[in-house]
Amino acid sequence: MATEFENAVSARKAKLQALQRELAEKGARFIHVHMPEINGVFRSKTTPFKLSYNGDALNGILYCVAHSDGNPMPVPVFPGPISSDDNGYPNIMALPDPATVRQHGWDPRFASVILNSFMLDGRRCGLDPRAILQDQEDRARKLGFEPIFALEYEFGIFHADHDLMRAGRYRELKPWGHSFVNYDLVRSADYQGFMAEFIERLASVNIGVASVVTEYGYGMYEFALAPKPALEAADDAMRAKLHLRELCAERNMVATFMTRFQTPGRESACGGHHHQSLWRDGKNAFAAGANKLSEVAQHYLAGLLTRLPESHLLFRPTVNSYRRLDRGAWSPEDASWGYENRTAAVRAITTPTADAARFEHRVPGADINPYLSIAAMLAAGLDGLEEKMALEPAAPGNPASLNRPALSRTLKGSIERFAASAFIDRVFGPEFKSHYAMSRQAEIDAFDSWMAAQITDFEFQRYFIGT
């Protein structure tokens, strides 16, 4: 019997061969090969243009790397089930997805492609975030629905100073632009030209941008992507972040998707809101009129909220994520919802037209892995549909008084709920659940080790003359 890898090669080979010929004729000379790792960024290499339709080797350690390769602690990797001292950190296998091949309009010498990963015995890699999301997209389609998602990212842009960055002195970087005003077209002289170039670059790789705006905070901006089917929406989100960073680097600037880089209570934090709906037979299955939800929408939303506390780790995955958690700053603290309610976890949008009906999941920060966050949301919503979960009443305003299930306020608490979840086990698999929980614990351990080596400003101000 053929392995999953062999079946994938058979299904993709002809298309990859055709794309190889087509793009070579159009001038492609190099290709960026992207592997999405669990921290929500691409690990990429550049090669002479070739689509490896028979597969290629992939360094399995890329699923075990820490954020920023461990900086500022000297622990770049954590041990995982596919790559550790016990097995010698082996390669696994990868195969390009022909649906993700793009030639870059701003420099046609370059193309790019996104990989899926497989084990050496031909099994699908249980840590492949794209495959996990594909499972849930397939599940929705078997139920007769097309899941549509659109992500919006808040982020910071700063003038690059490589000496400061190498020294870890990111606080001293100067933000791009002279004001912190929302929806401002003249924050800097080159703002409009920069964003026009960003939109055009994304359009050339088939990524639509709904809008770009300045956000509340020095150096704070936001882009919102056009809606796409679930897996494509996640691919778009990953590529949009990368291409923004490339554009910044060309202008000696640097972008950050760290959720909070200003002190809490000052300026804004970086959200990563997820807009979502289900479509059936070309129509929005959530639509029922202004301030109304269809039966499909009610069950889907009930599932989103029911599974939210145990999947919270995927929406707030870093130590820094929890500095954003603040209802007063429109960053939700519980599993609540409301019509056009930005203080709730899920904002139900039902206007101006039926086609616009959707849910905005406001919990995630900009530091998410979009494959994992979308997979968790979609799986939760489909659970709600299949189990016909009942929906709690909408919060008319601030939901604090409604006693909805609270979300963990710490990374440790989120790990514990995630690790105990039968839902996570079923959707992501026990191998992924164990590996991801281990990766998040490694973040806590690194932070605690770093803190133990510091004498903080708090200690000096409290004890220097007070003892």
C-alpha cells in the first residue's frame, strides 16, 4: 500500500512539473522555499528555481526551534519527538504544495512555494500546521460548508539600528512616523507610498488587502486581508507578514508582531483578529438580517465559545501575549460575545449586507500561528454545529458582569488547560499536543531563567534605600 507521502507525490507531480515549465518561461530563476514552523513564521531557503516534485529533505529540527532561535538565552531548541539528542536530529521529508507556487511581481526572477512535511516512513508529519488546518477545512466541506477567513494584523514599524538590535536594545529603536493618531494619512511623508507598494506586492502574489491604517500608538499600523478559504487565508497571512518585513528591510526599517512592545496602559497592543463565516451553495450561512444570527451561526458561535478556554494557548502563545490581556483595551478576558461588541471575545457583525455576516474573534494577538489558530476556531465551530450547542445570550455591553468562563491570565494556566483538553487531542493529535505544550513550557523556562539572572528596576527602586 502506498504511503501518504507517495500519494501526495502522485497527486502533485504533474501540476508541479507544469508550473516548473511555465514559470521558467516567465523568467523565474530562484525560489524561496517556505516551511511554516510552529511559532508562526516561515523558515525559508533560497535555491535556483526548481520545484522538487519528488520531494526533498527537510531539517526536522525546525519544528523544535525557540522564538528568535532562543535569544537572549543560549537554548535555541527544545527536544521534541521528531528531533532530539535521542535520534540525532534527523532530516524528514517535504513536498511543495503546487497551490502555493507564486512568482513575485516586484522581482520576477523570484518565485516562492510552501511545503508540507512527512516522516521518513512516509507518514504525514503530525507537527505540520498546514496539514492540521487542511483536516478541518476538509471536515467543513464534508458538512457542505466552505469556511472563509480573513485576518487582520496590528504591528509596529521602527527605524532599524542594527547595532542596537544586536545588543538587544530594541526599546531604543525609533518608531516610524511622528504621531500616534488612528486613521492618519500623513503620519510620515512616505507612508502612503510605502503602503501602496505593500498592497501592490501582495496583489502580485494573489493576496488581497482590504485596508491598511495607522493604529493608536507610535509606530503602530494595521493591515486587514481579504477573505479566503481557510487554508489559503492562513497562507496569505504568513506571506503578508514576510513580505511586509522584506519591504521594511529594503527601507532600513524593521517590523514587529510582538503583541505588546509598549508598557501596558500606554498606547495600543498588537491584535490578530480573525474574521470568519461559513458559506453554502454560494450564500453566507450565517446571514439572518441585522442583529440576528442563523441557526448555523448560533451553533457555530456556541462551539467557538465553548472550546475557547482550552484552545486559548493557541491564541496567546507567548509570555508577552498576556501583557495584552485587558478588557479595557478591547482585548478579551472571557468567553463572551455580542453584536458589534468590541469588549467581547467574539464580535458578531451582521451589517451592512447579508454577505457581510461574520464573526470577529478578538482574542488572538499578532504573535499567533495562523494555521493553528484558524484550525482551532474552525474545529470548535464545527463541533458546535455537529453537537447543536446552545448559545448564551449576547452581551449588550461590557460582559464582565455576566460571569462567562474566564480565560487564563498566564501562559502556564493556558498550557495546563490545553494539555488536559480532549478537544485538542482529537483535533491536533496527541503528538502535536504534547510537542506544542512542551514548546510553550520552554518559553516559560527561558523567561524564568533570564529573570533569575537579572536585578530588576523594581528591586532597586524598592530596596536600594528602603532596606
